[in-house]
Amino acid sequence: MDLAGGANMKQYVANFNLMVIPIDNLAIVPSLKVEKQDLSGVAAFTGLTVTNLPAVPPNPAQPAPMSTEDLVNTADCNFLEVTEALEARYTGVRNW
């Protein structure tokens, strides 16, 4: 059997944040994270098919019928994930 294969992943990430201070001691931070992943893979192998196996061992002069086939399997997958958050921070309480 010949086996060969590989995979590749590319990942992209972007973060966006904005700090707003509307009054003293209060900060509001909305944020957004965008992440994209591209995955691809390939596998190549030789498939072996044996058919019509006899109930008794075959004659060594006449091998069992079989065939081989070169096969390739590919896979691609893409993900897009968007995450949001909102943070509010109040710093007006002392010694707490």
C-alpha cells in the first residue's frame, strides 16, 4: 500500500476595540473579534480489492483474484467566527 498525504491550515484573526469614557470613573469598551480558518487536506493511497475468496486455500499456481486502484481523497473546510463583547468598568468606589 502506498500512503501519502498532507494538510494545510491558514488562520486570520482581527480584533476591534473602542474605549469610550462618557463620565469620570466609567469606561465602556465594545469589542469585536473576527476569525477565519481555511483548512485543506489530501490523502493518496492504493486500494486493494480481493474478490471471490475460496473456502479452501487457493492453489499457489493460481493466485486469488484481486485488483488495485490508485485513490485520492481531498477535503476542504472553511470557518468564519465572529465574537462580540461589551465591558463596562466603574472605578468610582474606593477601598472596596
